[in-house]
Amino acid sequence: MSVIEIENLVRDYGDGKGVFDISFHVDQGEAFGFLGPNGAGKTTTIRHLMGFLKPKAGKCTIDGLDCWREREKVQARLGYIPGEISFFDDMTGTEFLKFIAQYRKISTQSRKEELLERFELDPKSKIKKMSKGTKQKLGIVAAFMHDPDILILDEPTSGLDPLMQSRFVSFVAEEKKHGKTVLMSSHMFEEVERTCDRIGIIRKGRMIAVDSAAALHERHTRSYTVTLENETAAEAFAADFDGICSGTKVTVTTKQSLEEIFMNYYGGEENDQHGTI
């Protein structure tokens, strides 16, 4: 059953910027990786799901609720990490989390305490004095402390050190095992490969690939046949490169990484890297 659905979404800012006829879905209990460079349309799509933007055409629904017309109900059900987190800088982290708990009517502190411990966050200091990584951890705790079933994560590990990035990826994988539905945009190919069942690649506001991670890898598998001077040389070559030997011929199969697949779609074109939309 689809929990998140985007159908023919259009938001045209002019000059080729925006999203154009975007369609994809995320099923219950699935993690969907949303890949694309800055300016490709990831954040614009996510803002429609959050009810921050009204579609020019098409529609977005979460659990059957229209993301624009029923945005309050939608937002109440989500855990959301924005690409650029805004805080009340004069608050301490503790005060901010108390504010979030009151806003979401959270009655128990156990989930919050578990998250603070997991991500090694001491929230007592003023937010304006926190590093980017500490602010990101505060945003993670705020997004997950009400134990939501649906997670929308826009570059969630931005600013985290490698240890915390790995810890977050493991945490999201655990959440998925508990039946949570996850939409995660990211520049980190490893974290997408470790957590996501399906992957969508967006380029200049248009979806250019939506498929399972396994299918994308299978589609971008290459086989090469090399002829050697004799069978001994062929056998040695096959052993070195994990190939299949047939007489003097050796067939070697290579599977591309997700990053290599992504670059195949983008081809390093100019103008793909511009400001986030």
C-alpha cells in the first residue's frame, strides 16, 4: 500500500527551474532514496509533501490526505528534517525540545532521552552557540521524538561527522525494520545504498529513473571478454579479476556503484549544479 504518492506534480519557477510532471510513490514500510544535485528539485518536491507549497498542477498525498488542503493533519503524522533547519536561536536545546514536545503533545520523555543518548547530544547550551553538527543532531531528535510512522528526511546527515552519519544510517535502518515509511534525499550514496529499497533520480526537475536498488545495479552491469595468448595466461587473468575462463577467453563482469550509476545519468553536465530550489 502506498503511503506517499506524488502524481504529475508541477511547479515551474521559470528559466527551467522547478519540478515538471513528477510522479512516484513510497509504500508502507519502504525506504525511498531521492537523489539529485542541488537545484534538481528534491527540496521543492519535499516542500509540496509538507504542505508548504501548493502544486501548480498534479497532487501529493500522504496516507490518502491531500498534502496542501489537509497539511495540518499531514504534518502531525510526520517526522521531518528540513534541508536547512531553522531554530529559535535564543533558546537552549532543552527549551527547544520542550517546545516541540508541547507542540506535538508528547507525554513521555523516554523516546527523547533514548535519542539524546544515541546521538550523544547535550542540549543544555544556547542553540546560537551550537556547531552545525550539534544543531543537526538537535533537529534529528526533534523529528523523531514523537515516534512517527512516516519520515521525510531532506539531507538528514548534513554537518554530522562520519561516526554520527553511520549511527544515523543504522538508526534509519532500524526504523524501517519497525515498519516505518521513509523518504530520504541525500548526496551520500553510501547511506542511500545502506538504507533504501528503491531509488529515484531527479535531473533538472524531471524524474529520470525510479527503480529498486538491485534493478539499477543489474541494469548497469557490464561484461567484457578478453582473449589471452594461452590458457595458462587466461586462467591467471580470470583468477585475478574474478572472471569466467573458457579456453583462452575470459569474461569479466563489473557492477557499478550507485555513485557511478548516478554519474552515468548526469554525465557531469554543466548547469546541473546551481542554487538549491
